[in-house]
Amino acid sequence: MRKIFYTPPKIIRRLFPYTIWETENQKVLLTFDDGPNIETTERILKKLSEHKIKAAFFCLGENIVKNISITKEILADGHLVGSHGWNHTKITKMGTPELIADIKKNIEHVSEQLNYNIKYFRPPYGKIYPPQTKIIYQLGLKTVMWSIMTYDFQNDFSKVKFAIDNFLQNNSIIVLHDSLKSKEIINDSIDYVVESGNKKGFNFGLPKECLK
């Protein structure tokens, strides 16, 4: 049976240079993977607005192409957009030229279509080899992982609660998903993260400050 890691072991973190696992300013950062998505992104934006919180959206290039207007909404609301690859392919299956092409495709498209410079990358499935972090860094991006995986994509709110109840710290980078897999629980998940953080006296930070 596969062991579930809600938070990556410290020994694993040490193996990856040029990689951010926790916030740099002792504040909590919310992040959303896999969007933008016509059925989930706007409800996430509405919920974040209610809580007055800014988040980082790690977007797929092919989803940005299909949802340019929604991506513009993300930026207009003051959130950060990062790259999650072009089509969610594991980069551990890519050679160096393919990896560089995949990352550049997303960067260049966003720059041309949205006049926005992507500065952060999160590998699909969280799979990445240590040497690949250097390649990504040389392309001008920082690799952002996480300190709490909520497993919201399994559509099980009890797992989200377990992750937050047991692992939330004042420097946590939390992964939620902007996808159909988490659609039914995403509002409750955001509410629970924020309420739990507030009860513990934690502050939610701006993405650029948390990832500087």
C-alpha cells in the first residue's frame, strides 16, 4: 500500500536545490494547481475575495489557451500565476531539450498573450529530479513545492481537514486544486484552511513576499 505524505520528509527537501518548500516570511500561502478551469476558477476567486487573501495559481499552458479571460481575472484580482507545465506531463519522463521546450512554451505564451512574466514553476505530480531544478533555475524560474498536500483532488473533505489539523504551520505552502476533481469540496476546503489559520493566529501572505 502506498504511503501518503501530507508533508515532505526533511531528508527529501535537502536533496533539491533551487527549490522552495516553505514560505520565506513566516506566513501561510495558498496555492492552486491545474487551472484555470471554467467550472472552478471563478468560484475560487470569489471565495478568496471574501477572505481577502491572495494566492498563487500554478496553471497549465493548455488551460490558459482555452481560458485566457479567466487567467486575466486571476491576474486582475492580484493573484500570482506560475507554470505547472504545458499539459501536466511528468517532467521526469522528459530529456533536457524537451523539458526546456515545455517550460519555454508556457512562459512565452503567457508573456505574449497576457504581458506577464512567469517566475515560478511547480512540476506536475510534484515529480522532479534534483538536476532539473538547476535547469529550471537557469531558465529564470524558481521551483515551488509545498509543505502541505491536502489531497483535495480525491474529493474527500476529511483528508483536507486531517492535513490542516495535523500539519498547518505559520510558514506553510498549501496545495489545493483548481480542477473538476476538487470542485465539490473546494469552497469548504478554502474556508477550513482560512478558519484554521486564523484560529492559530497565522497570517496569510502575498505570494511574491512568501516566495521571494
